[in-house]
Amino acid sequence: MSDDKELSKMSGPEKAAAFMLAIGDDYGKPIWEMLSEEEVRELSVAMSNLGQVSAQTVETLFSGFSGEVTGVGSLNGSFDTTERLLAKILPGDRVSTIMEEIRGPAGRTMWDKLGNVNEMVLASYLKNEYPQTVAVVLNKIKPEHAARVLSVLPEDFSMEVVMRMLRMEAVQKDIIDKVEQTLRIEFMNNLARTSRRDSHETIAEIFNFLDRNSETRFLTALEDRNRESAERIRALMFTFEDLAKLDPGGVQTLLRNVDKGKLALALKGASDTLRDLFFSNMSERAAKILREDMEAMGPVRLRDVDEAQMTMVNKAKDLAEEGEIMLTDSKGEDELIY
């Protein structure tokens, strides 16, 4: 792509972002200091998502500043480069606030960002707020998103919110600003921090979907190269055997939501402890039928057992996400949120 074509595809904020990256912190500091909070935030978002910009495009874009730009070379806008640049120009707490918001849900305004937050996550936070605050929030976000949030709030609480919305008149700007500030400090920043994922967690989640042979092969190879990482990933992985940490209510909920054929196949490869856990949470007749089904299967392929066990693990994760059951990690110390 020619530099003219590349430049024509760049939006105004992207061109401004390339400009600020090109001139660096020495020349850019006076400009950054004159920008409003919202302008700094919008420019930082554009800078973080800029990606690679060729040196030729930079020169074309800033022909009036060719003396300063020709030595810059190509640019690569990313979270890291943006954070490093801002750290040289702005106070640390301001940089942290801006970068946390960038890493959070997309959207120019706070209300746009809230529109991209899962309704379960948003409702979980709002149910601890005053009904009047929740009424203001639901009044500001899109109706379809507000409906989804309202439907998962506790029934009595949601009706109180509806009543507050019915009685709501024009909300003063300072009240909206205060609610927005609270959401930014207490919710969005925390959400952005918790959404940062350790690379070990990502790999553990991927490895969860491997069949048993592939999982063993990868972990064994990783142990040879980096034993510490391999052990950390192994500890983070949620496996079929971790279902043994479910409480009786969780086991019974899972049993109601899994195919009995898959259950029988999965338990063929389970430990005696896990088998006993499932049998003990069934009626005597249901447990007897399941044992007979397992015996009637005869020898089964390991691949089929792995597939059935993964189906049950995924169903357990779905139920945990819906709040029906609680899962714990391999160490049994912390709740896993999926």
C-alpha cells in the first residue's frame, strides 16, 4: 500500500496519534498538558490501537515537520509504547487511570463503555448500589442493555429500581457526573485490572481443550524448557477431576444438566473418588442404572472418554458463569470466574 493510500485510510485521531508518537515526549509534553482529560483519553485509545505506520506515511503526514520526523523511522503504537510515553509527560496516577480505561471495555464515553460490559458483570456490581444510582445508570445506557441488566437483578431490588425510574425527573448534571466518577473509579478501573490476563492463564485455558495425550505431550515438553511455567499452568488448569471439589448441590445441578450417556462415558475414566461422589448424589435406582450402563459399554476409547469429560467440564463452566454452581481451582484456594 502506498503512503498516500495508507494515510487516506487513517482517521483524524489516528493521524494525531501518529503525530504524537513521532514527536515524542520532549516536543509533545506542552501539547499533552493543554489537552482535556477526554482528549487525552481519546488520543491514548487511538495511539494504543495504531499498530504499524510506515516511515514514508509518517513523512507524508508531517511534511511540514520533515526535519523532526525523517529520523523517526517507522512507528508501532501499542499499550506499552503509549504507557511509556505518557509516563514521561503526565503524573503517574493520571497515566494509570487512562491506561486502565483503555484496557477496559471499548467506548468513548463512560456510558458507551458500560454498554460493552456483560449484563451479569454489571448487574453483580449494581446490586450493591443504591436503587436511585442504578436508576440513573439504566436511564443512561441503551434500553436493550438496560433490559438485560434489569432481568438479572434480584426481583425486589429491580422493582425498586423501576419505581425510582418512573419517579425520575430531569437528573442534575452534577449528580450524573458524580455517578460517572464513581463508576470510573470503583467499577471500570477494577474491571480493567481484573481483565488483564496472565499468559499462563491463557495457556492453561487452551490446554484444557487438548485431549489427554496432547496435553501430556505439551506439558512434558514445556517442563524441559521451563519447569516453573509448566507447574504454574498445570495448577491453573481446570480438569475433570477438579469436579470432585463441587459441593453436593453443585454435583446435583450438574447431573441435571448433562446427558446420561456422556456421564457414563466420562465416569469410565474417572477416579474411584469422583465416581463415588456422583453416585452418592443420585438416587439408589439411578446410580444402579448408571453402573449397569457403564459395565455394558465394555472397553471404550480414551479419546471418547476425554471428549465426554471435556463436555462435562464445559457444562460445569457454563453453570458457574450463570451462577448456578461454584468452581474452585486446582489448589482449592480461590473461586474461578469464567
